[in-house]
Amino acid sequence: MKLPEGITDIKELAYITSRKLENEQGDKTGMVVVWRKKGEEEFGYKLTCPYCATEQESRVEFKRRPYRVRCNNCGKSITIEKLTKK
């Protein structure tokens, strides 16, 4: 999955993460990239749904963690888990 257009320098971003997403069977079939530019409230994201494999890109304002987005195709809620220390 490519990074979104318009991002030329990582220093422009206040937050960026890339995660693999599990479906109901526990298989990592999806992926999400989430970013927020410095000074902006909204996050941008690119998503490959782990349930239906649909790709989508949008912007959303997250209120609290864990961050959640909804697939536009199948309607399932997708949680972007917080990274844990191992």
C-alpha cells in the first residue's frame, strides 16, 4: 500500500502508523495506514478491509483510543489497536 499523495516529508506529520489487521478467523488479511499532519485535528487513513478486502481512503476525527474506522463496503467496525510493548 502506498502512502497518500501530498506527503513529501515525514517531518510534516505529527502521527503516522501502519498496521496489519486481523479478520474474524485471526488471519492478517487487511492493512491500514493512519496519519495526521501537524496542526490538523483530522486523521487521514488508507484501509484494506480485513473482512471484504475493499480498499478505501478517507479522513476522520478520532476522539479517543483505540481508534476505530468503519468499512464503507461491508459496514464492519475495524479497531486500530494500540501497539503493546513486548
